[in-house]
Amino acid sequence: MNEQAYARTASNSTISSSNHSNGQTDTSTGAALLENTITSSSSAENMNSTTSTNNNTTTSYSYNNVSVNSSTASSVSTSASKDKTAQLINHICKGCQAKDCDLDLRPCGCSTHVRCLPTSFLTNIGKASTTACPFCNREISSVYLYPLHLAYLQEASTLNAEKQRADTSSSANKNKNKKRAMEEMDAQDPASTASALPYLIWTQMQNGPNSVSFVESDKLHFRTGRWNDCETNYANFLIELFENGALPLPNGIKCNEFLRDLLMCRSSRLTKKYKNAKLSTRLFTANDYPLDMIRNKHLVHIQELFLAKTSAVTGLILRFNMSLMWRRYFNEVFNNINSKLQVVSQDWYESVDELETISAEYEQKVRQVRRRKMETALKCDSKGFANHDEAGIFLKVSQAPSRPPTAPIPLAPQSLETVANRVPSGVVSETSEFDIPPLSPMVPYHEQAQMQIQGKDGIFDFISPLTNDKHAEDDNEGAQIDWDDLDIALGLDDTDNYSHSSGESFNTYYLTHVMALVKQHGLPFQYCDMWAPSQVITEQRKNGAEHFLYLTHHGDALLPGQPPSLQLQLKEFGVYSRNFLFKGSAGMPGRVFSSSEASWERNVQNAPEQHFKRVGGARMSNINTVIGVPVSHSKLGTVVVAFYSIQDVEESHEIMEKLVHICSSVGVEDDRSRSTSISAESMHSVNFAPKPFPTEVFSSNEITQLINILSAHIPVDDSKAKESPQFYAPIESFVSLRLLLLKPYTSYSKSERELLQVLRQSWLGYVCQKFDGEDIANRIVREYVFLGKTYSSSTNKASRPASNVPWRDMAHVDYEHVSQSAYSSFDAPSHEYSIPNAQSGESHDSSMNLLFDPKIEESALEEW
């Protein structure tokens, strides 16, 4: 690469001042921009010529026109390291004439950035007995690696905290009905800065400080959004230098990893920008390039243009991250070189230790504030419960005895028919492949939990203080909450025990697909969860076998591609919701479940506690609109899928129709559909027993065995089938069933799933009766042909045109326009949309039939 090439690239990437009319500073040259960007109130001193330092001296400098005082970094580093860093940052790079260097060559004293080092210097280090400085040609014996300038992060944290307090104050002025305690905790919430502060990035490195690249994880916070011209020019120039081997990088690093590290974005963002570039296949190979001042100045010029285009907080974080990554690259390259040149890196590793300490303290602060917010929300909601029959029921783990709860109101026996027949009581073995999430996040997932149902008298036993809070209740000593589950769900712990709230278990198969369709349709909902029926059998009613139905939290999912801060607050609401049981028609899930009609509720933060039980959680997570949709399930009957939005979404028939269509287009029992059976040793405690349901119709072993049986006994011709059709099946039917079994499970229709479920039970019965392989194959194929005809005729009878669906007139609930004086006589919110009840036996519309009616299975078997 020559001088003309860089001059041509520089002219093509120059950005006119008219493109920066948003208040950011732009200059025509990189050196001038750096001089305006980095200023110091103290003169620059060479580190080698400095003999003494005044620890009380305060050094000021600015980035992106943001004034920074290094004295504010006292909480980040010691006074000695702070003064040393303040001096080092003012050293001028010999390669580009800019400040904020990375290395110091000794004893000549030349400072430089890692990116400005000529690759010829690194490739020739081990080839000669002595090493010459690439800038002054004097002999050098060591390289001093600068420590991290942690004041960047301190200032970024300060700026972001001020912005959060301003936003919270503005939001509080708009909504004066929020609880004061909730407002204060929002203003003090350090987790809200997680999207801006890369404190957690370092702790998530794959191999510690010597790792070349970090691993993409949901816990890391990446930059998102559109590419601007400055970022595009910067990335294009880096790719050009990467391709030519003109950067001090370790050999073998991928181009997409290199850009991802510097730009702090996901590889998918790079892939969308450079669709046909195949960055992941481009590997770095260093070439022998000499010192190029023009290249270095142009690189720092377009880098500063890119940083100036970002916000003040993001610019500080990107600058810190770039210096971090370049120094790590140099450390990796030098470790692979056999050279007598020494690297003095003690200060570097001490700054790394300080960064890890900051990360640990930050995580602890996040835990404390999140827990206080959760406690405040739970206390807020518990005040609205008059007794156990209010149906907003908390589950807790406690060693202290509790008072007996008021007896629940039993539902009609026929409403429990499906659950009672399909969900036996008792405890499933811990070795079972299928487990359901515990009803409370305070119960370890891998253990059988002893729970207590608690009403008003014992609700504050559940809310345990985080520390020795002087406001805590005296009788809370017996109740100890395991907060580890909350930490895991919020991404603050790597423990896998709480698997239902982390990774893919947190987003169940069905709900994840639902939210993917919500994003595809552009609907304004960011979160959804599912509520399904469970049984509770008290000790006094055990003999009478009187069942009580409760709705419990059965999983949730987030809208893909949301900002990390929003994901965190919605995950928090999911953890909060798992503390609730809803009995009968109480609460939004209970109203939708009992009526089989959808509900549209707006401004739920202003709702009375007796009508929206989780109003404290809604305020905590800033949720405004909730829509509940009943969905028919072949094993559980009706379940409720609730959609949540932080916006005030006005009622719309079009939106509701899309949500119903989305819920019906994805099978509810595709994955992790669960039912819970709870039986009690006493009136107060209950045993929580998982009931497994297969994620597929056949397991992998079963489907392989059945396909092998069919393949081994496919007849050569149809002679036997013609002579004895009552015993033998034709070839065409064998092939048809075999091809159906070979299809992916996700491509099955609803009727095909129901048909295969019946065939599976029949096949397992034949195996238990020890029929031979040929007899089993012919029996299964003949049943397949018959059931196919039966299901086809039943579906045709049950279908009717979609235009006959009886939509009701719009009658939504808007809590903002409900007077507080009317709360005492406020009826349950009316529901706008009527969904056919899966248990009523009514015919279903073909477009609204969410799952195949389980009664068809029984009638088909009886007829057969």
C-alpha cells in the first residue's frame, strides 16, 4: 500500500461538515480533531523524565466535548495509579501524532499506539540480536504496556446515571399515581446502565485477559442500530488493512471477530452489512510493512469521526474498548514471538484486576437494587388481598409455621374433567426426562419443593429482607428466600439449576415461536407468558377427592431484538409473575380462562389491586397494556396466553385477530406444555409434582423402531392384501405411513399429530402383547388408513366459514378512565372477543381451531 492509495482512500472517506449538523464536532484532518478532542490542564510530561508526582494534583481532560475530572475516578483506582495514568494519556504517539497511547518503548522513550506499530517491527524482532525502535532507530530493551484508563468507564457511568435520573423524573411527572418507593428505586437502579457499561464484558471473556476475542453471549451488551457513514468508512478501512496484513494482529484471527471486538456489535450485524463479503472465512496473515505515517493519521482521523458521531457515553465506552482490545492483541502477538525484548506489564495486569473488582461490585449492586424493587412490588400488591379467596396467592418456602388459609371456592366438576383425568397426583421421579417449572422462582428447579399457600396473615413472611433492614418485620426471621433464582433469571449467575428461566428453557418453544410471529406482523408487544391449570388437593378434602383448579405460570418469552435494558426489566416481571396463583375467575388470567373470552386491558399501572393482582410488578417493569387470549389445548383444556406492552396500545379488532391467528397457527403442545398436580401432606403445605408430556409424538428411539418394522415388512406385491384385506395392508398404505413418520415433527398438521398419538398408543399396546413384527406392521397400517378417513370426516363436519365467527363489539377496559371512587363497585372487565370453548363440544371454525378436539380421539377409537 503506497501514499497515493491512502490519499485516495482518505479523500473518498472525508465527511463534510454538513453531514454533522447534529451538534457533533467535525474537522478536516485527524490531527486537528484529536487536538480539539483531547485537552489537558497540565503539561504533557514524559514518564521517564518525571521524578516526582503531586498526589493532590487534579488533571482534567475532555472527550467528545464532555469534561472529565480524574479526581472522580478515586473510587476506581488508587491515587498513584490515577496520577500515572493521567500522565501517560498525554504522551504523543510517534506514529500518528495523537494522544492516548498504548505502549512506551524503552529506553528511547518513544510512545505509540499498538495500531501504529509497523508490522515489520514485530516480524523482525526475533531475527536480530538487537531490536531498534521503529521511530528513532535507537536500541530498545523493553516495552512498557500502559494500564487501562478506567476513568473512561467512571465518566460513562456518571453520565448515564444522570440521564437515567432525568428520564425517571420526567416519567414521574407524567404519571403521578406511581408509588414513591418505586420511583426512587428506578432512579437508583444501576442495572439500567447495563446497556451502556461494559463492566460485565471482561468477566465474560473466554480465557481471561489473554483471550484474543470474547464469546458472544446473551449477557453481553452489544451496539445495535443502523450504520452511519463514519462507521462504514472506519470498518471499510479496517477491512482493507486486515486483508493486506498491515495490522499488528495475531495470525489466524477471523475478520468478523476482529471487527466485532472493536465495534462492540454482534457478528450478525456485520453479516447484514457485508452480506457477500464472507468475513468469517477471511483469516489474518501478517505482512512485512514499514512505518506509514499517512496511513496511521488517516486511521485515527476516521476513527475520531466515528466516535464523534456517537453519543458521549457510547463514545467513552468505545474508546475504552478499543484501547483494551488493541493491547490484548499486542499481548497475544508478543507472546507468540521468541524475543529477548521484555514486556513490562505489571501496571496493565493491575488495571485488569481493578476492572474485575469493579465488575464484581457492580453485579452485587444490581442484585441488591433488583431485590429491593421486587420486595417493594410484592408488598404493594399484597396490600390488596383481603384473604385467601382474593386468588392472588403467593407460594413461599418457609420453616416457620403458618396460619391456615381460607378454603378455596371449588369450580364446577366438569371444568376439571380434562385435568382430573389426565393429571394424576403424586410425584414424578427425578430421573424423568420432562420437568415443569416450579410455581415459585424461590424453589430450586432440581428438587421437589415443599410449599405453603399463604393469604393475608402470612404474606409478609414471604417477603424476606435482603439485609438487616430496620423496617423489616420481626416475624420474618423464619422465612428465608433463595434469591439465587432471581439472579440467574436476570443473567447475574451462570448456575444451570434454574434452567426454566435461563437460555432456551426461559423462552419455551411455543411462546418463542409466537413472539417471532408477533415481530413478523409488527405488533406492539414485547413480552408474553402462559397460564395453565393445576390442581390443589387439601388434606381435609383428600377423602372426598375434591379438586381445586389454579392457574400457574407456565413459561414466557421476549420479543427478539429488544434493547438489553428492556429485556432485563421484562425478565424481572417474568420472575415476579411466578409468585402468583390465580384461582377461579380472579385476575386477568382467571377471567380469560373462566369465560374463554379474550381481554384487553389498558393502563394497568393505574388498575385497582383487586382487579389486576400484579399492579406492583406492572409499575416495576413499566407495563401499560395487557391482552389475554384463551387457547385450546388437547391435554390441559384451555390455557391463557397473555401479551404485554410497555406502550398504551389502543383497542383494535385487527390486532386482536392477528393475535388469535398467531396463537392458533402454532401448536400449543409442540414443546414444554405442562400440567401440575399438587397434593398436600397437611392443610397448608402442598407437594408439587411434575407431569411429563412428550415434546414429540414419538421419541427418537420409538420412531426409529416403528420405521424399521414397516420397512422390514413392506409386501412385495398386493396379492395378500387382495386375498385377505382384513389381515394385510396394501403397499401404498405402508409407504404412505412410512413417509409420514419420516417427516419433521414441526411440519405435522394438527390432525396428523392427533392421528399419530393414537397410533403410538396402539403400537405400544401391540408390543406389550408380544405380537410379531409382521402382524404389528399390518395392524398399524390398517389402523392408519381407517383413522385417516375418520379424522378427515370429523374435521369436515366441524368446520364452517371464518366469516361466521361471532366477534363482539369492542368493550375494552381502560383503568386510566375508571374513577377511584368506583373501584368498590367495579365489576370484572368485560371481554370483547368470544373464542369457542374446547371443553364444551361446540363445533370450531377451521381457522380458529387451535388444536384438535381430544373427544374426536375417543369417538374414533370407540367407532373403530
